[in-house]
Amino acid sequence: MTTFLIVAILVLAFILVFQISKASEYVSVLKGEEKTFKQSNRINAFLFIAFLVLGLIGAWWCNEQFYGRTLLAQPAASDHGEKIDNMLLLTFAVTGLVFFITQIALFWFAFKYQYTDKRKAFYFAHSNKLELIWTVVPAIFLTFLVGLGLFYWFGITSDAPKGAQIVEITGKQFNWMMRYPGKDGVLGRKNYRLTDASNGNALGVDWEDEASHDDLESTEMHLVVGKPVQLVINAQDVIHDVGLVHFRLKMDAVPGIPTTMWFTPKYTTAQMKQITGNKNFVYEISCDQMCGSGHYSMKGIIIVETQEEYDKWLSQQKPQFLTVSEANKKVDKPASDTLQANMSAVGAKPLAKN
């Protein structure tokens, strides 16, 4: 019913505009083309000013109504994110100033210099000075912004500080998988030919590598507030993109080409609930690259907590190698043979059976 009403209103509006235009043509014939032209010109000049005033009021009203729903109303949850916000605000300030100056001048000039018999238009062909100003000044500013962006980008993608937490995140259609190194602080190597989700090896970890024996796997990302974290980003099928909107960061996840970035979380999840006034607040991981029919559902959760809370959570986790080993003792022979065959295919030692 609502759709029908909208269509009906649009049709009636079109008919109204059409009838007004036809009536204007008849009036032009009766009054004379020149007189009608001058009258229309005055009306259009006034409408320019009205549109300018109403447009500025509308922009202010929209900002008042909806700014609180934007991410800018919330503080960036990472140190790098603060720099990104500052760069964005600088861009808004400069481009916004230019926008208001040029748009106000445009509409005011249309009103002030409307056609009149008492004034003759001045033909202005060329000015090297003006062209130099409006070419060089924007070029300098844009070069500064690009340089600032590259500086921040190199900082985000550089090596993380010593002692940083390491988390591997792997995207596949349509979810995220996390892996954490154990006490050795080293992630075990992987081999895509070992990927076998049905037998507990969804990430294709090479169990022959002893560094993998204490690795932990999870569907959530747990981070420690105030501690740098380096993300090792992978994809198993198509290109995905790790989008961390609250941290103002994103990075492509490319099959076969691991990418990395690092940042330092500033607020725990509990603190952000207080800051935003939203008791249901969660840090989200989105996929910012169209990756298939289930793209909309590819959402991950980040839990930022204190070191004590993280250690408690960590102590409750079981290494995936141990989980697979225990399951291997219980599965029937065909499933066990499949797991062993996958490992033998790449020269890995079979899991020991008791």
C-alpha cells in the first residue's frame, strides 16, 4: 500500500509539473516572450537564494539529527584510528570551507548578476594567474593529504612493536576463523593441502610442526587493551577484507598472500559500552569486499579485555592439536584413514594412535 501511494504521488507530481509548463507556454504567447523571459529570470534568481538558505538549514538539521548515529560520534578505539580520524577531520575542514565559499558565491552571483537591460556582460577569456592559483593550491593540499595517508599506512603495515600479541584471522565463505600462538609465541606453519574441516583442521595446519601443537583456534578475536596486536590475515577461497570500523582499519585478505597490520586497542568492550551508552555494543569484524551470496552475513566479533580477563580466557582453551588427537582416537577407521592420508600427501608424519 505504501509503495502504491508513493508511485501515485510521483505520477501526480509529474502531471502537475507538465501542466504548469504547458500553462507557462500559453502565458508566454499572451504576454510576449521578452516580458515572460524577464519575469522567469527574476523568479529563478529568487529561487536560487531560497534553495541556498533552505539547503544550508537542511544540512545543519540533518547533522543535528543524525550525527550521533555516525562513527565520528564515537572515539576511535585504536591509536592508529585516532590518526585516521584526525586526517579525515582535516579533509572535512578544508574541503568544507571551499565548498561553502564556492556554493554561496555560486548562488549569490546567480541572484546578484541576473539579467537586466541596464547591464552588459563582461567577456573574460583567460587568466594565467587564476589558473595557476586554482591548480597549484589544490595540488599542494592533495599532495600533503596523500603523503600523510602514506605515512599512516606505512605505520599500520610496518612491523609491530616487540612483544605484540599475534592473532591470525582467516576468511572463507562466509565466516572468520582465528588462531592464536601458544606459550612459544609462534604460529605453526600451514599447508592448504591439509585443509580438512571435517577432521578438525579447517585451517590446514601442519601438525608435524611442533610450533603448532600449542596453537589455539576460536571463532572470536580476543585482544588485550593497551597491548599492540599484529593481525596475520589470510583467505581460503576468494578475496575478503577485514574491516574493523571501530578501530578505523581495514585490510584485504587475499588467497595465498598473507597480509598484516597492527594496532593498539584503547578501550575494552565494557568501556565502549559506557562510552556509547549501548549496553549491547560489540566490536565487529565485517567483510568489506563483496565475496559472494552470503557476504552480508560475514560478521565476526572482537572482545577487548584486560590482561587478567584474557589470561583467564586463554587458560580455558584447548590447543587444536590436542583436540584433533583426541578425536582421532575415537573416530572410525575410514575417517581416521582420511586424516592420515591428508597428512601423508604432504610428507607429514601420521598422528600417533593409542
